[in-house]
Amino acid sequence: MNKYIYGFGNAIEGSINWTWKSICFDVPWYTNYFWGLFVISLLVWVLEIVFPWRKKQSIFRKDFWLDAFYMYFNFFIFSIIISGFYKVIELFFIEFNIKVTSLAIFNLEILPVWGKLLVFFITLDFVQWFTHILLHKYPLLWRFHKIHHSVKEMGFAAHLRYHWMENILYKPLKTIGVMLLGGFEPEQAYIVHFFAIAIGHLNHSNIKITWGALKYILNNPVMHLYHHAYTIPEGKYGVNFGISLSLWDYIFRTNYIPESEGKIALGFEGDEKVPSSFLSQLTFGFKKEKGKNKTA
């Protein structure tokens, strides 16, 4: 038991130290997600200011600062807290000789670097797309996902506005995805992670991008705006679930883009019940609401 307690504390301490070193530029630039997130956010925000899609939307839109805080909370603060629990799981695997390579169905070692990155990217994106569907389909999970869909004006920072409970579901499933790839990430995986952040920011931004013919592969702001629409097609629990890739939505026919003006209402029926403060949102979703639980 002592080794689990020590491992838990040591992992959190290590995560804190790494984050601080990132802030102080004391880590390689390609692993510095703290300033990487800042630079990507600043660049996309400038694009929103220079090329606004919804021209009447304020530069500091509704909940701008709340969403900005969510970016760093979910990406760093919560990651520090959860790192201790992942270390405990890792120690458990070691103690009972559970090898992640035993689940591998791909041997990435035989692929060139670009092949490893491509398989890694596609696998994780599909896992996240599938997880995203679960968040909409099942009322228990939707209760937490409502935080992300309570955004009323779309902007880049809305990308990482989500309830901390989503990490509890996303991270284990993403870990399984990595295990299927042999239990490790390619050495250059930072390319995939930074690309995913940039695409996610753009998808939530106030910029009109459709990528031309690539819209059938890459997600885009027009497509994702309809994922956040207040009104969705009858009989659906959601549309356009793509994270970085739109490919899955077109393959499984969950795509829906009726027009591209961008003047639709966002949110969901009953979104006024979502508290406005960050502290109140931390505990939102644990109490089942009375009445019909309708997803959006």
C-alpha cells in the first residue's frame, strides 16, 4: 500500500514540476504544451478578430474569460490531479504483470515515422469520436457534457470548456487506444497533439473555414457549429460528432450542415439551468434533473 501512496504523491509532484518548468521555458519547445497552447490560442484569436464570421459577436464574447480559464484548468490543473491516479493504475499493472503490449493489434515499429504518426492520429481521433457519441447518447454522461454545450457564443476557447468528469471517460479510452498500438506513443507524437489543439481551436472559432474538398476529412467551424445548435434534427441525439476528422461523421452518416450563415442559436433545451460560475459547474451533473433529459 505504501508504494501506491508514494507513487501517487510522486506523480503529482512530478507533474507540478514539469508544468512549472514549462512555464519557465525549461523543457524542449516541442513538449512545452503550456506555451504551445498559449501561442495557438493567441494566433486563432487574432484570426477571429481580423476575419470574424459572425461580425456582430464581440471580441470578448460571452463567457470568454470563463472558457479561457477552462483551457488551463482541464489541460494542466486537472491533469496534475489525475496524474496520481494514473500512476496507481500503472503500479497495479506492474504488480500483477499485466503488459499493455499484450493488447496490441498494430506493430508501429515496422512503419516509417509519418506512418506511425498517421495511425496514432487516426486511432485516437476515432476513439474520441466514439466517446463523444457516448456523451450525447446516454443521459448519465450527457449531464456532464452539458457544460460544453452551454456555450451561447462560439469562440476558440470553447474548445476546452468541458466538465472534469469527461476526462474520467476520455482518458481511459484514449489509453486503451494507445495500448492497441503497442502501449506507446510515437516519439514525435507532439506533432499530433499540437495539430489536434489547433484544429479543435479552429473548429470552435468565429472564423468561416470549410477546407474545400477536404471538408470530408477535416472537421471545420461550419460543421461543428451545427453540433452546438440549439435545434437539431428530429429523432437525433446529436450531429457532427467529429473531433479533428469529419470523416467518421460522413462514413456513419451523422453529418448535418443545412446552411453556412452561422446565425443559429446555440445551446440546448434547459441550458438556463446550467450555473454560470466555474465553481458551481464543477459539481454540476451529479444530481439527476427532474423531467425529460433531452440531448443536443
